[in-house]
Amino acid sequence: MLTSVCFINLLIFDLLILPILNFGINAQAKIGDCSFPESEKVCCNNYHDVNGVCMKCPDGSYGENCTETCPDGWYGELCSQECECKMNQQCNFMFGCLEQDLEPQFTFSTFTLLKISAGFLIIISIVIGVTVCVVKRGLHDEN
């Protein structure tokens, strides 16, 4: 009697439970795969191929093969979240609002460019002056 109960339980498991589990596993493996049977593997839009498996785009990207980055003001999974940054923050396409680096960056101001230009003019003037003196001395020595 016990063996017939075990047999019935195994039969139920084989006929009912395994197909359901197998369907779930296969469905999970097929998510993001838009290939036709017997064709080259093609991942759906907003998925990309990772070692033969179609994976959802990483945060901050979307589109065919995840080649597009989020437009300004948007971030996260498929760029679905909008940034609402404070004054000292900047919207990052992957992580959202991040604190800005408040360290002053080296930039050429107009005054700095004028100083550099003046320095070059002085150096060029000296070179021209020395060249003229050398040429005059050479001409003077020939006479």
C-alpha cells in the first residue's frame, strides 16, 4: 500500500509539478530574448547580450543593446527616474543627484590669458632684439 502511495505522489509530481517548474525556468531564460527559432540570437530592446544571455540594461542606459545613456535630468533603471537635484547637486545618469565637487577647477581667465600673451610678446621681442644685435655686429665686424 505504501508503494502505491509513493508511486501516485511521484506521478503527480512528474505530470503536474515538473512541467510548471520547467515552464518557469524556461520563461525566465527567455526574458529579453527576441530571437526567432533557428536564427541568430537577438536581444530585445532594453536588453543586451552577456555571455549568450539577454540581460536587462544596466542602470543609466536603455535602447537597442543598451547603447543609449539617460537624457539630462533622468537616471536609473531604463532612465525611469527623474532627478530633482538641489543647488549643490548634479544629476548622474546612473545614480541620480550627487554632490558637486565644489573645489575650484583650473580655468584660463581672460586676465591669465593676457599675462601669458604679454609674456610671449616680451620673449619674442628679446629674441628679435638679440638677433638684430648679432646681425649688426656681424656686419660691423666684416667692415
